[in-house]
Amino acid sequence: MENRVQSAIAKAAAFLRERLRSGAYGLACVGSDGTPRFSDNKGHVFVVSFLTEAMSGLLDEIDRTLILVRILSEENEGMWGFSPPGPYHRDEFRVFHVDSDDTAYVIRTLRRLGVNRPPQCLVRFYRERERLFVTFDAPGPASLVTEASPRNNLLAHPEVNANVYLALRGTHLEELIDYDLLRRAQDERGFWQSYFYPSSLYGTLLALDLLHDDRRFAPAVARALSFIAGSQNADGSWGADGDPYETALAVAATAPHPAYAAATQRGVDHLLSSMTADGSWTSKACVWEFHADERDVLRAYDAHGAFVSALCTTALRRAAGQLSPFP
């Protein structure tokens, strides 16, 4: 089994390197009518964060340079967004040009690459009175929301705060991390609901990466892991039709916890069996969604296989003890 895992990791790493060097790792984005939207084939700095984690210790100088060039080419006044501003963006869309979520992912990516970029830019999104990070820098009061709607896009969202907290950990801004906020945001069933990411496992993985070694939150971690193990399919997968995306999120979450070794191993077995000949995994899951207005929801999908394959590779490497959730 160990040889199978190592062989799969090597094959997946080769696939991810090809995606990175070809530039084919953006996400497809379609509206409610099924036609492409402005964000089609965008989200590169988001996806490259997962590529970098999956390839930690395996990147060569060419890979590292390509990642840095991508990040620097999309920098906008020291911050980042899901899509770089387009020439036909109207001024009223300016608030969406940068966001705390993508900026946090970039900071975390740079940290993995050994580049020191202080997270001071994230303070722009901090609302001191509410002790929250909003996703977009819009005026007005902030509150934590999970119900997706156009009016709630400009508020604060739990998975985004968890991602920002991971970017702040170990820095001079660590005092802005509100661990109690995450504890309050946990669903009674054990998971953390996301606003922009439909999977209940997405925000749960972020929260577990932040909390899992903090004894104060051992009950919250235990509830989350119990939820994950309890939602595993009979064939070892997670999600509808054994989707690799959901399975990778779950395996990455349970892998650091020896008490869930059996569930992790069944998940690893399923990932190995669902890997394609070229070292990738395919998924039909909606990765990200944005309620543009009351009638139009933008949805992102992994058209190139890079995002989901990176997550699957990370899951296998965590299970093999090669990666820690704490870079």
C-alpha cells in the first residue's frame, strides 16, 4: 500500500507540474443560464495556493518562479482578488477587485515558498467593533452570515475568516484571530458551513487546520471529526457518487488524527482507485459560487483538473505523513 501511495503521489505531482507550466489551472465559471461569465478561466491565485501546498518540497526553481510571477502579475495595490480587473469592469465593481479570502491565500502561498510578505494588508478588511474580517472592503456594519444572497456578499463569512486566521497565525497580527468566533460558527451537527464554497467539508477543513492542536477546542474538533467519519460512504468515499473533491477534503481533515486512521485509510483507498491514468482526478462538484443578483448565480468548476488533483495529492501526502497542516 505504501508503494502504491508513493507511486500515486509521484504521478500526481507530474500532472500538477504540467498544469502549472502550461498555465491550465483556472476555474471555469458559468452563470445560471450555463454561459461563461467574466470569471471564466480565472481564480489562478486561488488554485495555485492548493498547487503549492500539494507540491510542498517538490517544487523546483522553474515551478517556484512561475508561481511567483502569477502572484505578482495579479497584485492590485498589495492585495488580490479571484479575478484580476478586466478592461470592461465598471467602477461600481471596484469593491470586488480584491478580497480578504484570495489575499489570505496568496500570503499563505508566499509563506510556503519562503517569501516573507507581512499580512498587514488584511487589516483593511478588519472591522474592529464586530471583530470580524469582511470578505470585500465595503462600508457599513458587518455581521457573520452563511445564507447566500446578493445583499450578504459584502458582509463577513465564516470560511473566509478561518482562512484569514491561518494567514495571521504566527505573525504580529495573531491577536486579531477570534477563535471563539469559529467555535460559535460551528453547526450543531459538527461541520462549519461555508458561504462561497458549497461543500460542508470545505470550511470544516479550514477550521480543523486552525484548531486541531488547541486543547481548548478539543470538543469542537471531536464533533467535526465525528461528523466527517459519520458521513463517509460505504465504499470509503465522501459526497455524492464518491466525488474526489469531497473525499480529498475529508481525508485531509482526518489524516492528522490517529483515532480516525481507519476512515482515513478507506478514503485513501478510494482516492487511489479513482485516480486516472495521467495522475489526475476529475470532479463535477461546484467549487465556488457567487450570487451576482437575485436571478444569476455564478458557479465555478474545475475544468482542468488541477484544483481537485491538488487537493487529492495533499490528502494523500497528509495521510502518508509527508505534509503537516501547519506550514
